[in-house]
Amino acid sequence: METKKVELIDNMVRELRRGTIVISVLSQLQDQAYGYNLVNSLSEKGFNIEADTLYPLLRRLENQGLLESSWDTS
């Protein structure tokens, strides 16, 4: 029984963190921004996010219609 409680709490913490990441990212996207700048902006506010977490999240948010993105490789 104790193991199930620990797993439940771990899952809840994971979901809370995921939701916090989404809200934090969306709160910074009032204007166009590069992913690198977004990582730095969030870090300055005490919310550290790695690029390998950010870019898949941005793609998912775009697929959900919550933002538009473009890739600039120049």
C-alpha cells in the first residue's frame, strides 16, 4: 500500500511540474522569441529549463494550436 502512495505522489509531482513548465513557457511568449532567449528569460526568473525539454514542448504547444513557430537556421 505504501508503494502505491509513493507512486501516486510521484506522478502528481511530475504532472504538477509539467503543468508549471507549460504555464511558465506560455507566460513568456507575448512576442516572438528564440528558444535560446526563452531559456535565458526563464532562467533569470528562477525557472531552469533545458533546451532538450523546451523544444519538444514548443512543438507540442504548436500542434495544440497554442502558438506558432518557425525555424531559422541562418
